[in-house]
Amino acid sequence: MEVEVKLGLPDRVAHGRVVALLAPFRCETLRQENLFFDGSEKELSSQRAILRIRFYNGQARCVVSLKAKAILVNGISRVEEDEEEIDPSVGRECVMEPKKLASLDSRILKRCKDEFRVKDFVGLGGFANVRDVFDWKGLKLEVDETKYDFGTCYEIECETSDPEGAKNMLEEFLKKNGIRYKNSEASKFAVFRSGKLP
């Protein structure tokens, strides 16, 4: 179970202020491409599951993940998540030809076929994300700039075993610095599928 605090930022200015304030704590910047897939008969989405292939910094790394039963309440997300790394060149082939996913030697793709009864895979498209990662007061903060075809969203995420404590710390930091924010109400995937900014 992945548990994350998710707070939305209103615009590029607020995002820029957060990144500037956290600059001394920066660990890395990741350029991510997120591509999503379902079964040809919606076997995954009909059971509240998502299959994603994520590329990091071009071809540096590729991770396939299966997320299921996501719940997002009061800016705290809980989701079952299973991840595994695959060869980036294989990942690119699967993006070009989603049917290749069915023959991949992968624990996660086997789960899609066995548990969710997926026979054929189809691509749903995706979006790009620039993620600045910070190690701040014992928390790993991920400050995202997510670029959809229909606009850009800004968000702070923090995976933690103490979401209420982490959320309080983050809200205090944002309020102290006069930065507007709100609880995220939808996952990036849900925003992507809706076709409009929240």
C-alpha cells in the first residue's frame, strides 16, 4: 500500500516559490514520461486498476507499475501498488505496439493476465512530468509540474507512513511562506482521463 500526501499548487508562480524555498534540500530532478494501458475490453479500468509504463530521463530507466483500488480523501492518497523495472528499449517497443505487453516476461504483466483476465492490451496515451525531489525535515518531497495536452498542473507529493503528521508539516511550511494550496482531489491519471484541469 502506497500512502501519499498530495497538495495542489494553484500556478507556476506558487510552484516556483516552493522549488526556490526548498532548493537547499534538492536531491535530484527527474523528467518522467507516463504512458497508460488497459485491456481491450477495459478489464483493468473496470476493476479500478491502472497499468503504467514510466520512463525516467529519456532512456535512463523504465518502470512498469500496476496500481489498484486508489482512494484520495482530504489530500491523502492510498493505493495498492506493484512495480518492477524493465529494459527501457523493451518499454518503448510496448508503447509503440501495446499488444507486445502480453508476451513480456514480467510479474506485473502476468498479474494483469491472471488476476484481471486481460488478453490484449491497448494504449491510452499519457503525459510528461518534471519532478523535483527534496529531502526536507526527514520527508521526501516530490514537487511536480505535470504537462497534459490540455494544460499544466502543479502538485507536492510526499510518500509517508505518517500522512497526517507529514501533511501538518507541509501545510505549516506553505502557510508560513504565504503559498496558496489545496488538497488534491484527483490523481494525475484521473485528471488525464477527464481531459481537463481540476
